[in-house]
Amino acid sequence: MDRHCGTHYITDCSSSPFSSFQTNSSGSSTVDGDGSNSSQSNTSFLLTRDPGAHGFQMAIELYVIGVLIVFGMIANAVSVVVLKRYRERRDSLFLLQALAVVDCLYLAAAWLRYPLKYLLKPSADADIYTDMQPTVFPILKTFQVQIVLFFYL
């Protein structure tokens, strides 16, 4: 059965940096004193080394990144509106508008990647968040490359 360690789908967790950790049915990591696994499970949870780190990661990804995404979308929309008011048609204004639009698209994809993880709960049949990540991650990276491209123009 395929499992995921971090954001990568793999069939064998022995090559993963989390190979000494195994998730049991309660979702907690268990490791013996010698580093060997104390239980085997086929559940598909994100493996973490420190259970306390999950709460910190959740606070950052849900609240901090969520607030930054909302403010970023608003600021980019205001930028597009303000830059459209100029009657002059300059290439620099067009590039700034395009940068603001691509940045909005990047923030929308980032919302699908980070805060949505904690808002969608997996059901018994399927995990919607995990199923959409193979599509969302490349889109996110594509918009990121476009933003960098606009800085070099």
C-alpha cells in the first residue's frame, strides 16, 4: 500500500528521513530505544518527529499563512485597480499589473496547499486534500516561477 512521508508518495518508507518512525492507529509516532519500530501500520498520516511540532506547524500554516494570504489578495487587487487608473500605456505598468495578478494566483494556490490542510477533514472513503496535492503543488511552483520571471523583466 502506498504511503506518504511528508509530501512525497512512496511505497517503501525505508528511504525516508522518517524511516525510524512508524505511525500507529492513534496517529502518534512510536520508536523503541534502539531506533526500531515498535508497531506496523498501514494508515496514511503525516509522520512527524516531534508531536508538539504539529501544533506549532498548524498555527503557522493555518493562522499566519492564512492571514498573509488574505492581506496579500486584498493588496494585489488594490494594486491592479490603482495601476489601471493611469491613462498612459506603459510596459512597466502592464508588468506590474501582471505581477499582481500572478501573485494573486500564487496566493490562491498556496491557500489550497497550506491552510486548507487543516480545514478539510479526511473521510472514511477518501482524503480530498491528499488527492488534490499532486495537482496543486505543480501549479503553486509554476506561479512561483512566473513571479520570479517578472522580477527579471
